[in-house]
Amino acid sequence: MTRFLLIIAGLCTLLAGLVWFNKSELLIAYVSFQADQNYADRGANKVVDWQSGPKVAGAPANERPPNIILIVADDLGFNDISTFGGGVAQGRVQTPNIDKLAADGVVFSQSYSGANTCAPSRGMLMTGRYPSRTGFAFTPTPNGMGRVLSMVMDEMDNGLPPAQFDHELAASKPPYEQQGLPGSEVTVAEMLQANGYYTAHIGKWHLGRSNGMEPLAQGFDDSLLMQSGLYLPENDPNVVNAKLEFDPIDKFLWSAMRYAANFNNAEEPGFLPDGYLTDYFTRESLRVIEANKHRPFFLYLAHWGVHSPLQATRDDYEAVGDIKPHRLRVYAAMIRALDRSVGEVVAKLEQEGLSDNTLVIFTSDNGGPGYLGLPDINTPFRGWKITSFEGGLRVPMFVKWPAKLPAGAQVVNPVTHIDVMPTIVAAAGAPAQPNIDGRNLLPLTSDNPDWDRETLFWVSDHSKVVRYGDWKLQLNTQPSGEIKKWLYDLGSDPAEQNNLAGMRVDKLAELAALIDAYEASARPPLYPAAAQLPIMIDKTLAEQFMPDDEHVYSPN
């Protein structure tokens, strides 16, 4: 009864506020009210009961199939790590642990995400298949998010063209929890599980939470899920927050997200994590390694860092120094925590004598977003997350396996997230999965690799991209029906500054034909795009859009 009265009182307050708030503020307030209700009954933190392997060693670690750890950062910009000579705040914040992982392994210097947003990339990491096969083509957003974004963007005074949002299409989709990678898809976890591996997932999932799409139904023995997306409670004494008044995504996340985790699909709404989310996921990863060190294991550590909302520990915030603006300092502190996580995982492997025969892969789901208002995160590349310019697609890909791979090797062949699944399966000695699009990357580390793939695709609705050799064509249809075309020779112009679409019509036609052929055999998206958002290519969302500025409309 008390909960019912609170809900009624809250709704009355929100309705009374209609005369004071604009529509988006009222909707955001309602989203926040709902989140408070949904997470009001979170449990206290509890010890996670990970499955354990044998207490004593059987075969020596170097005589077993390799342990495999896949570490995926979220929204990490190409220039956020110092491996490539950059680093946050003009290099003031370095990433020594990630740099060392790269130096001790193989660096794929032309590595790409599977998509320019997170969920399709994660689906490709798990399956090795394009969305044209799985139908999982867009990132599911929490209920109400698309409506909030389009409404807030239309109210913003930054000069951008209007957002497009199809309310009827959005209403026809299944609930957020039921939008994901179909359970019929075979994941890398299922392949390894069938081959005798213990499989554990920690962190973000974003591939569905019910109907056979949740981690436990997709091949994981255990799953510690990021139930919601605050790194710490907003008023925690140990947190430093940075809110972005110019960013509608940030406004929604602060209203909708709370501090919660869930273990093995337990009853909603989960429980309170133990500390800053990046550090908490890391500590639990170390526990997984400790408990399963005497048998082959696959650990999928899917960090939320460094996705917004921007939150850092006070210790990390102080450690990075006096960086301006405030949001950049908080972001730099988050990078510091991510780097520390990589270092602690690698150190644990060494401590347990597992390092030599453990395959560690580090990547990010897509490039850094322009909506953070941080202009240098994808330097030297153009564009952001939610665009298919190199800044939205180029990500690190580092693979370390001391027993099998040479330290310090560089691979220049273009590779992408569809290649991760077949690489892991091959390393584990599991049977190859048929009907996949990716390829095993391990032969590329040899002196004379047998590698003839020339074509990669990023196609979702009216946003269509193909890379063929060094040539890259991007097509983007505007609401007016105009098709914008960008054609680049990445061999001589990796920063995409010289658009050759008007000069090399022969090459444009050749690449457009490849896109047509790809689409001819593609299945329709399972959850069609309801939102079309205008995204500036060369400016962050903190800047003013001018009539001569280039932009894309991104479907989701």
C-alpha cells in the first residue's frame, strides 16, 4: 500500500510540474521517478558464488588448452590510450598497462569494430557473423530513450537539423529486455563450453535479457551482469561526477540509470555492487581466475568503462592532475581505472603461473562519442561513435599469447570484430563453426600468412559502408532523400580528408555494387530503426552546427 501511495504521489507531482517544465524535462523526470521505483528494492552487496574448478592441478597449465580472456572496453576512443603515441589530455594521462599488453602481444594496426554502436559489435564478437545473417542490426535502447533523445535534440539550440522518431514503430517493438541476439545463434561461449571450458561473463551484455538471449542461455556458466549503469551512486562520497548539459544521451542516462548488478539472472532488481564498477568487475575477474586456475576457462570481461555517465573515483580524479575542462579530467580518471584493470588481470595470470598459456584479447566496442564534448579522443581519425567514419569504427585490437604468438608483432591487414570468435575457437582447438563471416586471425602472425580477404561491410538501414582493399565508400541517406557519398583511399588518406566521390566515379560504382550484393542476401533487421539522429562529423555536440558543417543521419 505504501508503494502504491508513493507512486500516486509522484505522478501527481510530475503532472503538477507540467506548467513549469518543458516536455522533455517532464519526460526525463518521469523516467527518473520510474527508475527510483524499479531499483528501490535492490539487495545489499553479496559475495558472488562463482563456480570452481579442481582444487589441485591435473595437467600442467602449458599442456592444457589455453585459457582465454576477452576484455572489451566501451566507447574507448582511438586516442584514449597511449599505445599509438597519444593519450588523454594531449598525452598527460598514459595507459602503461594497456601499452604493455600491446607490446607483449600482437597489435592489429588496422582493426575495426563490427558496428558504430555497441550492441551489434558485441553480437559480432560473440558469433563471428554480420547483422545481415543474425538480424541484430541496431543497439536496443531502454524504453523511452529514443523519444527522450529526439525530443531533447529538437529543443536544443545548437543548429543541428531535426531528429526523426517513429513513435508507432518504436511502440511495436518488444520490450527492451526482449530485444537481443536470437538464442538460435551459436556463440563463442557455447562453442567453448561444448569443448570443456568453464565460461564466465562479467559486466555489460546488451544482447537481450530473456527469451533465451541472456548470458546463461548463450553459453555462459556464470554471469555477473551490469544491471544498470552508474559506476557509483551519484551522491557517494568517493565519486566525482561530470554531467553534460549539452548531451541528451547524458540527460537520459542520469535519469534512468542506477547502481546495480545481477548474478546468474537472479530476481530483479539485483543488488548493490561493491565499489566503483570498473574496479568491482576487475576484482570479480580475479576471483574467477583464482577459482578456475586448474581448468581451461573463458572469461568475457565486458567493461562499462569508459561509457557515460562520466563518473570517477576521487582517488583517480586527484591522481590525473589539474586537467581542464572538468569533464575531461573525470574522463581521464576513468581511463586510468580501465588501464589499472588490464594491469591487474595480467598480473593475476602471472601470479598463478597462467600467463604463458592464456590468450588475452583487448578491444573496444566502437570509437569514442562526440556527444561527450571531448574533441581529441579519436585523433587522428575523423568522426565519432554513431558515425561510420574511421573515428567511429577504428578500435584497438591487441592479442597476447606468449606460448604461441610473437611479442611486438604488427599486423597491417584490416580486421574486425567478426574475426574474434573464429580466432578464439581456433586457439581453443574447438571445431570451426560453419556459416560465419569472420576469419581466424592467428595465421596473420606468421611470416607468410594465407590471407586473401579484401572486403569488410558496415551496413545498417540507409547507412552503408564498404571497405575494399584501401578504398572505402560510405553512403548515407538524408530525410530529404538525398544520398550523401564519401569515397576515400585510406592508403594515402586514413584521416578521410579528401573525398573522391566526384572524381572516381568508376571506383564509386565498383564499391556500390559490392554493397548491393551484400544487401541482396541480407535478412531484415529484427528490430527496425525507429530513430534517425543527426550527428556532426567534425564537431562535438558541445559545439554549434553551421550550415557548411557535414553531418550524417544515424539510424537506430
